[in-house]
Amino acid sequence: MWVGKSRARRVMQLPIESIGWLGFLLFIHELLRIKSMTKYTESPKPALAMRRTTVVVDAIKTWIVENSLAPNDRLPGEKALIEHYGVSKGTIREAMRVLEAQGIIQTKTGPGGGCFVAEQNMNVPLEALGHYFYFHPLTMADVYQLRKLLEPELAASAIPYLDAEDIEQAKSIMRDYSFPAQNRKEWFKQLVRSIDFYDVYVEKCPNVLLSFYCRYLHTMLKELTTVQLQQSDFDDHLRRKGFDNQLLLLEAMRAKDVETTRRLISTHMTFLHQYMEKHAATLDNQFLQVAK
């Protein structure tokens, strides 16, 4: 039995004796059903629950995407934005500051100035992740546990896109640690520099997500400090092992040998993982600095 609103009003005016207890219970049930329907059919007003600035920021991001704006394309002026979104000058200016802090736009002053779509790079999200891991310290073993899974696939996917210039760039990097270090400071610089070798094929990886994760792993490794730096001596075995492996990698890459490249990197990452588990290392208690 369904009782509409008009009928429900009529029923409310009748004594219980005239409709019976069963009819009264059905009436109550219908009132509750109508109330629940009203709850879900009311027009949602999300803007009332969100700060106006957040609404405008999201709207401008959507507008940029929908209009396929490219880096250095100009956004509408402040007056046009105020009229379009129906908000105050202060709200628009705050929204612009938020978008600039997020790396979405850049503001230029002087003649021809205004707000423009910014060039997108990895520095902003990398620094944001660095802030997160400031409060959740990582070890080098943590990094290598993930790196040994991703790095072989990264190199394998980049091989078809590597050219002679990339190979020469990698060889040039290797020259900086092709000899034994004379002291602990030089040794550590060599280890950090050896990570740049892997950045060469990060640039050529067609998988943006894979490239991003591996670039971040490389960045973290450059910020790590091992307990070995606190010891009186240092071990050149790590440098020599990595250098010899990279020489073989260069030949495999030059030959476009995907499987050999994957195997060599997988083997070396496993060695590094085991090495780092024996030599504890943690991130310095500082925010991650991303090279510009």
C-alpha cells in the first residue's frame, strides 16, 4: 500500500479508531519513506561545504584541461575570472596563489605580464614526497627493495629510445668514479655520482609513471648517508662492483640487448640490496632537496 503526501495529510486528520492500527502503522511507514526520499532528492550544494577558493582552484584546473592549454598559455585576466566565477577579488587572488604554489601556473609581472600555464616538471611532486618521508624515515634497504623490482624494467623499456649521445653521456659520468677514491669524502661523492648513470635512461623511459618512481628513488639515494661515513675506513669494493656492472650495461645497451640489460641490472640491484641490509643507512633528518 502506497500513501501519497496529499493522502497522508488527510489520514493525519482522522482518528486512529477510523483507520485502524494497521492503517496507522502503514501511514507512519509511508511518512518515513517519503522523508528518506526527500533526503536523497534534494539538490546537492557542495560549494556550501567547500571553501570558495578550493572551488575556484578546481574549476580553473578543469578549464585548463578542457581547453587544452599548453605551458606559457595565458589565463584570463583577474576581472574576467571574477565575473565568470562570481566571487570576490580576494578569492581569485588566493586561488591564483594556490595554483602557483601547486606549480600549475606562473605569474609574470611587468609589460605583458599576467598568469600563465607553467611548465610541468617532477620537482614539485618530488619535493612533496620528500616532505612526507621527512616524517616517515626510510632506510637504504627500503629503497633497494623497491628499486630492484623497478630498475630492470625501467632500463629495458628505455633501450629502444637510447642513442649514441646517451651512451656517451653515460660514459662521461663513469669517468668521475673510474678510479679508487683517496679518502672517505671522495668515495662518497663517487657513489652519489654513480647514481647519475641510471638517470640517463630515466629520461628515455616512455612509461611516465615508472620513470617518476625511479627518478624519486635515485633522488632519495643521493640524500642518504650511510654509517660507513662514520667509520675510519671505506670499502672500494662497492664502487668497483658498480663500475664493472655499468661497463657491461653500456655494451648491452649499445647492442639494444633488452634481456641482458634486464639481467645485469637485476643482479646488481640484488647485490646492492644485500649490501645495504648489512650496512644500515637512514635518511638525514631534513627535508628532501630536489636538484633544480
